[in-house]
Amino acid sequence: MTEISLTRTIDVQCWNVIGMVARACKRPELIPVLLRARERGRTSAEDVAEHLFFEQRSRRVVAQRLLHIAALYGLVTETDRLFSLTEAGLATLGSEQVFVPEHGSWTIWASDDPLLDHPVLRVDPWDEPTAREDLLGRDKESIARDFVNVPPTLIRSVGRVATPPGGNGVVLRVDELADRCEVRAPDAALRLAWSVGEGTMRLQGTLRGAPLDTVLDPPSMHPEDVWRHLLEAEGLWPSWDPTANALLVDFDKTEDRERERLLRDLEFAAPTLPDFGQFDAVTIRDVPLQARNSSDARQWAEWRLRARLQAFATTERFERWRAEAAAPFAAHQLPSPSRASLASEAWAHRGDRPPASAWHLIAAEDWSL
């Protein structure tokens, strides 16, 4: 099967919103504390000071501080001055990345395109304008600020770890969002390009005025399933032979170029996949063709043989041409016309101005070349 490349422009939205965003960072000083909590089940400041710092009294304050930081980040929970590892803390031991939460105002770009594993494309800190700045802006007849309820696209992102494609590789997690947000112009023009056979997908274009070109995980749909859905939409799936990996066609519905190459370019005006929606129009190049039945195969092989009669059909040439013409249809076990029969037919239908191919046959047969 030839390569399938599906593309489309994605819809990007942007909001200013108040909330809690946690960014992943390295905090190596917390790892030993988490390891101790996992080892003991529950630990304390005294236990950490004694077993990690080897001095229970003088290091107790440091140990207490580290445990409180770990609790603030949600890595441990405290009960009666004893600290237990949380699921987030266990995950941190696996990744050695700590999510540090920060409450503030944020600008979030997102898209609900079904090809994206996570809707968030970028998160930037946002400085809320002061009352004076807002008033001056209104005096200058600025556009009124548009506040709405936080959309489902953002709600779905809460609590999920992601590496936004426009975020310079920073891993983050949106932990909390206010109920209301301000709509902003996204200043974005982004396209997804999914190379189905290669199993790759790229997000390209501009975001916040800056170029963006990043590799994303493609959908898990198998290339053969993608191909089947495309053909079904065009009514061509019953004509597809998966064993031969070719489209079965009638000889009289082919063009000369297709008859020689046994390849066709298929155009899909609005390719659509279940769960993933519609894509831009695409042309799939060089789709293999095969004769629908033995009758079509016979006509096809004869056409290919006659198309080769561009020189005198000597015995050696004719046998080579005949083999080349019939080779794609070997499964049909076709009878192969002889040079004598073709020459006789050419003479009978020569007309007033016989074509050159007729003389190439007749002369070679008459002269026993």
C-alpha cells in the first residue's frame, strides 16, 4: 500500500484564567526523603534526620522543612506528625521529577482536535492589567473584555500530565482552574500532518507569532484500517483485493497510462475517519491495479502487447513483448496470441492507411525475421 498522508488545520482557542499550574522540575534533595518514606511506610522528621543526616537533634529542623515541602507538593501526606508516600510521590521516585505547583494567572492555548492526546498547546504566565490600565484602555475605545465559563476543553485538561508542543519541552499539570476565564485571540495557525504508514505525526505552523514544528504521537489506528475506511467512503472497498494489495478494475474503465503502469492515483475529496473526523482533500499516488476478471485480464494483456509494437516484431522481440504484456496477469493463465495470428488480424483490418504497428507485424511475419 502506498503512503497515506492526512492533513488538516486545527482550531486553536486561547484564554486568560486564574488557577494552579504545576511544572515538572528536578528536586534531588527530596528524593532521599521519599525513598525513606517508601522504605518505612511512614516516617518523621526525627527518623529522616537520624537516618539520612546522621544527626537527629541538629538536623531535625532541616528534615522537617523537607517533609513539609514534600507535603506541599502532594508527595507525602501528614497524620500525627508522621508522613506517608502518596501516589504522586511514588511516581516522582520513578521519574525523579517533582511537580511544583504555582497559583497565578495564566494564558492557556488549547485545541480539542481529536488527533491530540492532550488539548493544552502552551501555558504562559499572564499579568492581569491593573484597574488604571483597564480604565485607560477603555478610554482608548479598546474592545470589551469577554469573560465566559471555563470551557470543557480546559476542564478535561485538569489533573493530566502533559508536555505541551508549544511549551519548549516543559512537562506540566494543570491542577486547578477558576470558574471563569477571559477569551483571547489565539494568534495561531497550526496544521497536523499524519503520515499513516510511517507512524509519525507533526504539528506545524505558528503559535503566539513564533514558528512551531514538533513531533507528536500518532493515533493507534492501523494503516490497513485507515485505508479501508477511505475506500469504503468512496464505495471502492468491495473492489480491493488485500491478498494482491491491489484495486480490481474493469479494463474499459482504465486510461492508457494506467494500463501500462498498472497504477492509479486515487483522489479523496473529504477523507473522514471514525473518531478522528475529516481531513483535507488528498490524492493517494500509485495505487496498484489488477484486472477484475479473466476477460479483463485478456483484454489488458493484448492492449499491452499491441502498445509495444513500436518496432519490427522480430521473433526475439515479440516473445519478450508477449512475456512483458502478460506478466501482471499470470494468475489468470491467459492464452497468448501468436505473431502469426496478430499479423493476420492486422492485415484483415489494415484499411487504406495501415498503422505502423500493422507493418511491424506483417513484415516480420512475411520475412520470418
